[in-house]
Amino acid sequence: MILVPCPHCGPRNVAEFRHVGEAIARPDPASATPAQWRGYLYLRRNPAGPTTEMWYHRAGCRAYFAAERHTVTNEFRRTWLPGEVADLVGGVTEMGAGVDASDGQGSGGEGT
């Protein structure tokens, strides 16, 4: 059984969640070219290794969050609340609070 560490509810069965997709930055609607929009809408990296994804806890707290997951082993390394996703996608390396998959406990609560 795969356990997903929800930032609000702790580790839960993957059947409670919906995988939304890779977390990527949205282009500026006012200045994006058709090629940039095509890349945003249709192109994904699909790596065999660590990746950052968006998830939705549909059978629990009903929250969207980001998770770092290894796509080969399905190991969840940590999760972030939505306010932290913009920093992550924007290239900031310090990702702040979240749930560490090893202990399932939140370290910061409301996205601090």
C-alpha cells in the first residue's frame, strides 16, 4: 500500500487522493507566446527519479498540495501547502514547512 503524507491529515492511503500532475510555473497570459502555452499545457518532463507534483486529497481534507515523489520507487519525500508551491516552482531552493514522509508530522502548519 502506498501512503501519501498529507500536510493536513498525515499519512493516508493513496486511494484517497487524486494526482493532479507535475508542478510547473504558469506563463504570463499577457506576454506568453503560443509555443510557451503549448509547453505549459502539453509538455511534461516525466523523469525516472525525483519530481514535484500537485495532489488533491479528495477523500479527506479536500486540499491541494505539492509533493516531492520519486517516480521509480513511489517514495514520497515531503509535501508542501499551496502557498509554498509558487516559491518552489519559481526556483527557490528553501521549501519551508511541510510533512516529512519519514515521520508524517507537519513542521509548520499553515504554510509557514
